[in-house]
Amino acid sequence: MDTPLRSEAQRRADEIGIFQAELARLDAEGVLRLDAAQQQAVREHHAALLAGFAGRFDIDRDLQAKQLSLGMRVASFLGALALAASVFFLFYQFWGYFDETAQVAILLGAALGSMGLTVWIRTRDASGYFTKLAALVAFACFVLDLSMLGQIFNITPTDRALIPWAALAFLLAYACDLRLLLAAGICCVIAFVSARVGSWSGIYWLHAGERPENFFPVAALLFAFPALVAHRHLTGFASIYRVFGLLCLLVPMLVLGHWGYGSYLADYEGFATRTIEGGYELAGFVASALAIWLGARRQWPDTVNTGITFFVIFLYTKFFDWWWDVMPKYLFFLVLGLAAILILLVLKRLRRVGQAAGEGAR
Amino acid sequence: MKLTPWKTFAAGALLILLANAVALTGVYLNRSGEPDSRLTLSQRELTLPWGWGMAKENSGMALRLNWRIIDAGASAGEYFDGGFGFSGGTPEWLDTARMAALGFDTAALAEGNEGRRRFERQLPREIVLVLELAGPAWQQALERAQQNAARHEAARLANADSKEFAAKAKRAQELLKREETQNSRLFAIDAGLDRTALRAKYPDRSRFLILKATLRPRLVVRDKTTRATGYVTALAVTQINVPHALRPLLETAQGTRRRTADDAGPHFEATLAVGRRLEPWLESVPAAR
């Protein structure tokens, strides 16, 4: 499969750029000097590689191209959202003028047509930006298709609709190397699994979110998934799974840390609301600290950053609970600032330990 | 497995077709055979869309099923004007035993305040709701409105100089008129989990509508006594799409919107059918003006 190799090609191109810069520096400092033939061979090899990558994948070959790419990514993301909304409102504007057969045919045709268009664009769009636009429109068309069938024929809303939506999002994400569609698919999986977990205890599926613990099983599933299935060729996919997994764990903990009444534990005697909140606050600190430790150990920056973010949120909300009312505001913010410095020092130490361990291993 | 463009398209198309086929098969199964119920409703029970805000850009048309409940919060004999555009509530007939039968844990209620708190924090469950058209429940609402009007009229006569009593009596008369001519006659009268048992209990398919709904536990305090009951939050299908073929008839009715309280407003009758999967659809519109 050629498609997912774009991210690999970009990484290789970046590494070539770094190598060339370092080689020039070593040459200037007199540490390493390749002879003319070697320099020529390396230059030609890299030029051929980059030309090949640029031809096939439209990669960024220098810093300026990279900066422009970021803008293009933002534009394609916003454009994709706007086009998806446009499809939705276009159908709403005119669907009433057609009979039911035509409505179904239009919905089905739009879903199939946009799917076909995405695949066709993918074969011609080396940059991937237009593919992203088309893929999100295809996903929106399919969501619109099933939800409008429900509206046209008065079908009882069901969480089972999330399964085909997730399946299509994953198909487009893996086939076209699209992280946006992967996130859409993961959101569908989160909604489905949490709804199912809630319905085991008899809750109507649309209310599953009112018990934040319903998200814990899907958190474990998402976090473990990239460890079970390798995503070597798909840059960023494993990170997205891990970040969503952590969000499904830490956001409910944050909520339950302040709303113990929403916990399943509140059904049992001996679990006062305040006790539950205290337990989840502690669990939030432990879980985010574990995420930082595991991320640093496995070299998962996404996990470290998510862990740090939540650790700071848990810490600051705790400070707010304790001291906002009793402290003068200058002192309160001073404590926050000092806490941030303390976190920086701890992380700096953690980084040094990690580097030392890495060097030791080499 | 290598995902070539052709394989990607084939997998996606198969998925789309399969999902559509499953949804449409469900529709076919729901509508095949004799409907579970078939009722002729009027504009009193089916509300036309208002067409405000974002709805202006929606070319489709859907009717909202307007149903009522004789509320457990209302005192005996008190007229509760919950009939116009109101759906959902705490039925009088929903007692602790029935809540237990519907799957809610009522054992904790005996444990005092803590137990009651635990009862009320249970989340909504899906139930099967029985709605009756123009039956004893509606008669009860009508009688309450008549008693309410008579009580306020008597108070007005006893206080002939009071503008306040006169205004209340006028309002009570308006409510009675509304109850007689405008308010929905469709009342939720029972609930269960076994639709077959409910249908056996209410066999008249042209009078009793059985639909899926959601119920949330609730505590009602009346006369210093706390009662465990439930709040029927919503029907599973809240809006009924108007098929394209029936739209012209209802658009005529929609055009004659009520401008004042005395204005008769739109009038139509529509046959609503409910299929095997308890999903409704509009079968016909026998009358509309």
C-alpha cells in the first residue's frame, strides 16, 4: 500500500535535512570532512530520494514549505468541516421537495458518490489535503444518510448506527492516511462502547454519559490498541489512540472529582459523595503521573504531554478548592506560579534521568 | 492486506449499502402486516411545525405527537393546564410497585433520606407507554376544567366588584374552551416492559397507541408525603415525518394558522399507524382545511 508511506517519506526527508545541516556543521568545525566523491554521492543519493518523494507524495522539502503546509492543513481541516456542514444544509434545504424513493436514492447516491470521489481524488492528490476534504464530506454524507433515513421513516434512534459510521471513518483513515477521520472513528467507538456499558445496567443509551465511569472500559481499549496492533507506517495514529484513551480516563476522573454524585459508587452505602470525589481526585493525580512516567519511559511525547496537562489541571483545581476563597489573590497566583516552577524542575530531572538511561542503554 | 483504491471503494460501498439495507429492512419489517395500532388523530394531537429559526431552511415537514399526562403533582379536583404543546410529566398512576416492575430499584426507599436519594439518582430506562385517545383520562381533564371554570365563576359572582376575580373567571373559561376544542385528547395511561401483555390489556387498536418512551425516577411531595414515581421524559420517536404525497393537504392546513385565541386555526385529521417495531408513520390525511 503506497498511501500510508507519505508520512514515512516526510520523516525521511526531515531526517535528510537534519543530516545535511549537521554534516555542514561538522565540516565547518573540521570534525568530519567527506571527500568530493563522497559528498557528490551523498548529495546525489539524497537528491534522488527527495525528488522521488516529492513526485509521489508532495512532501515538504524545506522549512518554508513546512510552514506553508501547516497553513494548508488548517485550511483543509476548516474547509472539510465547512463542506460537510454545507452538504448537511443543502439536503435539508431541498429534501422536502422529493418523494421518499428519491430521498433514499439521493442519500445513498451522495454517500456512494462521495466515497468514490474520495478514492478517485486519493489517486491524484499527492499532498493529501484534497483527499482529507473529500473524505470528511464522504463521512458526513454517510452520517447524514443514516440519520435522515431515521427521520424519513421515524426509526427509533439507536447506538448501533455508530458502528457503520465508525467502520467507514476507520476505512477512510487507514486507506488514505487521515488522522482527522481516525479521530472521527474513535469518537464513534467511544460513544458506542460507553453507551453499551451503560445499557448493561439498564440505562437508556442516550443517558450513558451521565455516569462518567462508563468511559473507563473504552479508555483501556483505546490506550492498549496501538500496543496490540502496530502502526509503524501511519505517523500519528498510535498517538491519537493513546491521547483519546487518556482523555476517556482523565476527563471522567476530573468530572467525578467534582461531582461524586454522578458515580456508580454513590449507589452503595459507605460511599459518601465527598469520599468519592476525594478518591477520584487522588486517582486523577496518580493516573496522570503514571501517564507521564510511562510516556517518558516509552518515549511517547503525546502521553507525557497529556499526562502533564491533566496533572496541572488536577493540581490547579485542587488549589482553587483549597485557597481561592481564603488567600489574597496575589498569593494564590504566586502559589500557582511556584507550583509551575516545581513541575518544571521535576520534569527537567525526569528528562535527565531518561537521557542517562538512554545513553546507558547505548 | 494492501488497500488499493479499488478495494477501498468496494469495502466502503459494501458498508454503505449494507447499512442502508439493514435500516430499510427494519422499516419494511415494521410496516409489514397489520399495524399494531391505527388511530385517527386531529390537529389537537398532531402539531404542525412552526417554521422558526433554523427550521426555516428545512424543507421537510414533520408533525409532533402532542400527548398529555394527568399530573401527580396536581391536587385532586385542580385543573392543570398541561394540554397545549405539552408532552411529558409525572403520571398519577405511576406508583412504587409499578416503578419496581419497570426495572427501577425501589428497595432503597425504605432506608430514609439516603435511600430516596439513591432511588432518584437512577438514570432513565426505556419503557413501553400506552396512550389512550379521548378516553376516561381526557374526560377527567375535561371535568376538572369544567369544575375549575365553575369555581372561578362562583368566586366572581361572590366578588362582583373585584377585577381580579373577573380576570380569573375569564381565564378559567378560556381554559375550558381550550380543553373542549383545542387540547390534545391523547393521554398516557399505562406503562410496562412487555408490549404483548399491554396489548392484551388494551386490545382496542383504534383507541390505544403503544409506543416506546423513556422514564426517569422522581420523588413527588404532596401533603407532606413523599411518593416514589417517575417522569416520562420523551417518546423514542418524537416527530413523525409527513410523506411527500400527504404534504399538499397539510400545507393547506398549515397556511391557516391561528392569529387570535378565537381563531379556529388549522383543522385536519390524519391516520397514524404504529408497526411491529413500535415505530409510527403517517398513513393518510382524510381531512384538512
